[in-house]
Amino acid sequence: MRQPRRTDPSPFGGEDGFPYSKGVMARALVATGVTRVRAYELALRAESDLRARGETTVDADRLRELAGEVLGDAEAERAIGRLRRYRELQQLDLPIIVLVGGGTGTGKSTIATDVAHRLGITRVTSTDFIRQTMRAFFSAEFMPSVHYSSFEAGEALPAAEREAGDPLLVGFIDQTRNVLVGVQASIDRALEEGWSMVLEGVHLLPGMLTLPVERALVVHVVVAIDNEDIHAQHFVIRDVDSGGLRAHSKYLERFGDIRHIQDFIVDEARKTGVPVVQNGNIELAIGTVIELVLERAAELQAAT
């Protein structure tokens, strides 16, 4: 059974008899990257304008004028353009598959969860969850690499392989190759059922996945943090948020290795044309991913 994304009525009102709703408009604006406070402020301004004119729907041109007053001309132009494309995305009869790769501690899971919420996608999973599942089925003797963290997988290699090259990257690639078997199965199942899905994880290495090009809207990005201090701080924050379950000391001890793997992933992304999204600011990073999804939707609409 096909399971479409959660969708709201048109934020402009008038669709299927629904009048304008400031809540629907605010959610749509947030989905396109406007901050929650500014989105609600604009939605409320539009509601007041409609009430004063005795109307129940707002057209895009009028909303653009109001947005200019609330957001400023530059941001208003961007927001209304995204809002139009957001409605086109909701009407697109294809599942959406968003793949958020990147090094450990770069904010992938936060970005993936927020992007899924804004796009109305209810299925969010991680390659670490898939790896954990594989550990339950395959013993350390049969598939040793999946029993280690991505930056420790080199320790699972036989001595000859560790000496033959960069053991950190060789181990990471071996683990990635194994985990991607489960990732590919998850994507194939989603497409068979018509599900939309956001998948995040260090193992989403550009060039190693077979991605659908006709049956879905697929966007693959790599998240990175160039600034080492900001990157390191993420592990401290994650330690606090997890109540100590993900102790930052373990990650900071291997921080050089984590950075080395991130550099490798970013290099592979650039070689294969996968966009690299810098996460120096989480809202900007989320907005960039949303923009890439909207751009891809516009390309698919233009091709039909």
C-alpha cells in the first residue's frame, strides 16, 4: 500500500474549500527555512490583512508584499519562491529519499530529523541502527568490522591488510561496504511501498550507493564541519544530551581519526558531485538541505 507524506492544505488557503490558516502558513514557511518566530509573525500579519479585507485566501503577490514588511525584501523573495516550490513538492507523486552523510559528530541526525519533520516525512533511520541490527545477525568472527565504531573498524582488519595501506580508511570502507547492503535493502523496500524516508549516517559514502533515478526524488548530501573547535564541541554537547551514554572522551581521544575520515568523505563527495553542507550554523544547514530538495523537485516538475 502506498504511504504518502503527511501534507497540509495549501498555506494560501482556498484548496479543497479550506480557508487560510496561520498555523498551516507558519508550518509551510518553517519548512522552507524561515525561523519559527518570523514565520509565525508573517502568518499572523497575513491573517490580519485578510480579516481587514474580508477575504479567506491570500495570493502569492500579496503575501510577497507582506513578507517584505516582515522579513525584508531579500529574505521575502527567497521565502516566497521557496513556498511556491514547497507546494509543488507536496503535489509531486513520488517518494522522497533524503540521504544525509558525513563524519561522526557533524550534526547529521539533528539535520535529518528536522528536515524530515519539515517535509512531512515520518520515517527517519540511521546507518548506525542498521549496523547494530547486522551485529545481532553476524558474529564478530564472520563480519568483524560491523562490531566496531566507524573510526575503530581498522582494528578488525587482519594484520596483513593493516600493513598494506591506511588501516583507518581501509577498515572504514570495509565496514561501509557491509552496512550499505542493509542500507540498499531499506531504500529498495521504501520504494516498493512508496514510502518517503530520511536516512543519515557516516556510511552514506558518495559513489558507493546505487541510487534510484526514476522512481523517487533522491537528494544526497554530505554534512561537514571545517572548524575543528566547533566539531569537537559537538561531542561535548552530545555527551550532555545523551546523559553520558555517548561520552565525549571516547570521541575526543580519536578526534584526529574522526577528522581524517571526514576529510575522506568530503573528498569523495566532491569527486562525485554530491553537495557538501557546512554545519557551522544548524538552521542554515537545515535550510540548505531543504533548498536542495526543493531544487530537485523543480527539476522533476520541469521534466514532466
